[in-house]
Amino acid sequence: MSERALCVIGLGLIGGSLLRAAEGAGWKVRGTATSEADVTAAREAGFDVMSSIEDVLADADDDALVVLAVPLPAVVDVLAAVAQHAPHCRLTDVVSVKQPVAAAVERLAPSARYVGGHPMAGTSASGWAAGSATLFRGAPWVVGSDDGADPVVWTQVAQLALDCGAHVVPADAADHDAAVARISHLPHLLAAVLASVGADGGPLAMALSAGSFTDGTRVAASRPDLVRAMCEGNRSALLEAVDDALGRLGAARGSLASTGALEATIRAGHLARRSFDAARGAARDDTVPINDTVPINDTVPIDLTTAGALTRLRELGQQGGRVIALHHTRCQVLL
Amino acid sequence: MSERALCVIGLGLIGGSLLRAAEGAGWKVRGTATSEADVTAAREAGFDVMSSIEDVLADADDDALVVLAVPLPAVVDVLAAVAQHAPHCRLTDVVSVKQPVAAAVERLAPSARYVGGHPMAGTSASGWAAGSATLFRGAPWVVGSDDGADPVVWTQVAQLALDCGAHVVPADAADHDAAVARISHLPHLLAAVLASVGADGGPLAMALSAGSFTDGTRVAASRPDLVRAMCEGNRSALLEAVDDALGRLGAARGSLASTGALEATIRAGHLARRSFDAARGAARDDTVPINDTVPINDTVPIDLTTAGALTRLRELGQQGGRVIALHHTRCQVLL
């Protein structure tokens, strides 16, 4: 068994970038895709790419970490192949929701040693050609830290993320899905709503629009099928986030209609954005040269093989902590 | 009387940029401000700036176009001074709502020959130091085309906008306010709501946030008092836009909860944003070298002194048209 062998299924923007980044970091990589164009392009770039998922999964039970890098609607078919050809493999994924993938693994490939993952990186482009070995640099990469996660697989997934230049955010599937509903899926939905409300104003409104409208609707230009798959796949968490937004917007509406004041809404949003900027600025400062410059005293050491390690990792993740280094089963978490 | 004399009251970002741009285009400019720092800085830059509004308004009845370049809450005090020192002056403004300013002029300075204006340009910075002679280049500049507008004053305000490098969008006060509610005030409100909903997700959500959240909340970083003045000053139009957004977001919520589908919302938003991009791209192509390259056959000539001219200008503005050249009282409108 090789701990640094990787088998990537799906070679679009994320899978294709992963193949490049992992090879650059010394992993032995192979892959497959259903898109003939992606297969051809990846082969021409010199990668070991097979046309059939059976071939790429051969021996994967023993020798590779398997990565599901397909959109959520395609996960079921890939898992059926995994169950048939590599039922006990080490398995992760890069899909943007975690509970539906975990449920599908439980149902279709229950013997796989699965630890979910989600690199928070992307562009509005798609396909192998849009990928890059540097896509994940400085990005957060969620590694599933649900109770019962296999420490060996967890460590390998986390090491893969670190090797790609990302930093590892530990979270369980439910916490992940609740967080991305608020900071990714709701923003896509609000962008769609704003674009439609603006268009309802006709050509005059469009002619007058400036930065606030352009920025607020940018992601409405993304591929609708991908946005739908992401948002609809996270239904219950997104409903909660939408209800929060509806409540806040409804309160602003009531205040504007009755007293004419929007102070509470605008002040709260301003403070939230300013503290986001402050935290983001602080995080950026110490992201790049992280292993060299962070004194060991500022980090929390956690041994994954001890009792309560996953609980502690999740707690630190909820507080904004991230894993910045691994030594066998020991994590250094920066908070 | 000099047709190219300008008297700017308020020397912040917009007023200060206007002083610079108009002087660069050959206008004889003078100004005043209540901020001592702005007065000093403008004087040091060589401009004819007075400390008192009485002094700057002396002889303005006869010799200058007066510009109100103060935030909405300060308009009342400035109009009282105008009524006292230059009651019959030619008057315009650069405030981000038009109906409240028109109502205040009607009440406080009813003899002024007022034509409203609104250059759609700005940055998140403020004050004289943030201004620039190039701020208005390529920007839409609404010129109030309500029934009864004085053709002489309308032409001067439009010429000022063209001289500053802007293009003139004709609209009446109500249409202007309805449009900016949708493409400026609602985006600010949604950004505030989204920032708060994201922050409710705690440090984990903030750690995972990427481009969709960053873009969608950018304008929540703007000065809350300015955002409030702008949004609260456009109460009834903003209520309509908020209701449109609440209706669309509520419909998405209902669809997600019942069938699980977001197709209608996401598809409509995507189409709206794509046609916005297409229109914006087309507009940008012919904005810069406009007077030289647009064949006269592609424009609509309108003589402001003929009956129905303002109605026709408003219709063209509603269709996305803009005035790109003036010859005395004749406008060339590009549609």
C-alpha cells in the first residue's frame, strides 16, 4: 500500500486542479472522467488517465486514496462503481455539500473508509482547461471530522489538502452544511433575486446600475445547473439561512414602513462586515509562511488516536481554528 | 450672465470632483463647504473657495449655475440660504434621491430655476481628498426631465455632465427614484442582511467564506450614516423594491421547502444578469469615443424648445437611451 497514491474520479475544474497539485507535491496520481475532452486534455498534459472507472479503481482497495470529484447528481453512479470495484477503499470527495454525500456512501458503499472533504476554491469557469495546480493555495479545505472518522484516512485527506497549499478546517457534515448555506448558497440565491429585481426596473434601471448592483449580482452569472445542484443539495440548511434572511429583510421592511428608519439593519450589517474584514486580514497575514513562522506555543497539538480528539478538532473548527501541520497522527491547530 | 460659471456648494467626494472636472473643461468655478479641512485643501489646490455660503451665492442669481453637492439631510439648510441670497438662480444638485430634493426646493426656494441631477459615480471614500477630475468619466448622469423643466437650465446641466465626461440619462424624479431603489439602495440593504446572516454562522462560517460572500457584502463596509440617508430618503420606492425582493425570496423558499427545486429563481436571475452583461458590454463599446464615431443616423435629434420634447426624452431614457451631444437646445440621443 502506498500512502501517497491518489485516484481522482472526475477531471473538471476541481478534480483537474487536484490531479495537477497533488502530482506537484509528490503524490502518485491517476484519474478518469466521463468527459472525453477532459480525458484527452489530461493525457496530452502527460497524466495517467484512463477512460473507464473500472480500470482506474482496479487495486484501489489496496493502493490509493480515492477522490470523488464529480457534481452531486453524479455521485450515486460513481459510488456504485466504487462498491463494485474497490469496496473497502480509502475514500474522500470534494463536493460542496457533505450530509447528502455521507448518506449516499452509507447506503451505496458502506464498507468504504470515507472521510469527506470540501476545498473552498473555484472560479466561474469549468472543465479540465480551467484548472490549475495553484487553485487551492491559501484556501480553506474542510475535512470531515464526524464521530467515527478513521484517523488514518483523516490524516491522509488532511495531508493532501496541506500538500495542495490549503489549510484544513475540521468540521462535521452538519456544521459544514449549515456554514456553507450562509456564506455560499444564500449569496447565490440573493444574487439571483437581486438580478431579477433590478431587471424588473427595465432599461433605465440597468443603465443607472453601478458597483453595488454589479458586485451583488456577479455570481448570478454562474452556470445555473451547478448553482441548483449545490443549493438544492443543501435543502434543510439553506432553508434555515433563507429564513434568517427573510426575517431580517422583513424586519427592515417593517421598520422602513413604520418609522422610516433602517439604522438597526444597516448598523448590524456594517459591524458584521467590518469584523469579517478584520478577521480575514488577520488570517491572511499568517496564511502563507505558516509552518515556518508560527511559534509552536501558539498552536494546539492534538493526537488523532486519543479519545475525544475529533470532538476537540470540531470545537476548534467552530472557533475558526485550522490545522496547519501534521506529524503522523498529530495535528497542530492554529486558532 | 455667464453660461459657463459654476457655484458648487459642498466640496466632498462629488462636489470636489465636480469643481476639478468643470474647471478642467473650461467652466469658471467657485465653491464653498462647511468642512474647514475641505475648504483649506481646495484653496491649497488653487481653487476659488469661500468660507461663507452668503459670499459664494452673491450675484449667483445673475451669473452662475448653482450646484447643491451636500448629503440629503443638509439640503434644507442650503436651500434656505439660496432662497435668501440667490432666490432666482439656476439650480441643480447631485443628491442620490430626486423627489425629496424637488419637494424641498418647491417648499423652500420656489423661485429657483431647478433641474435635478445625479451622477452615478462614487467610491467608498469621502471628502475633498478622495475626489478626482476623472470621477465622472463614462458614468451615467441623470438630468431631471420632469414636465415644466426650464430648457435653458436643462441644457446647462446636461452640458456640465457631458463636459465632465459623463453621459446624460433623461428621467423624471419618480422614475429615477424607482430605478435607484432597485439597483443601488436594495443592493445596500441586501448586503447588510447577508453580512449579518453570515456572521450568525459564527467563526466557522466566516472561515469558509469565499467570493460569493465577499462580493455580496462589499458595500456593507460603506459609511452607515451615508447608506441610511440614501435609503431612508427614498422610502416609498425602496419599499416597493424590498417587497419585490421579499416576494421573490419567499417564492424561492416555498419552492425549496415543497418540491426542493430552485430552478425558476436561479434561471430568472441568471438570464437577468446575462442580459445586463450583454447590454453593459454593448454600452461600454461605444461610450468612450462617442461624439466622433456614432453616425448621426443612429441618434434621435430632439429640440428642447418644441412641445413634447421632455416627454420624448423621458421615453427614450426609459428605453435605455442617453444624450451624447448638445447643440444649443438640440439633443442627440443614442438609443
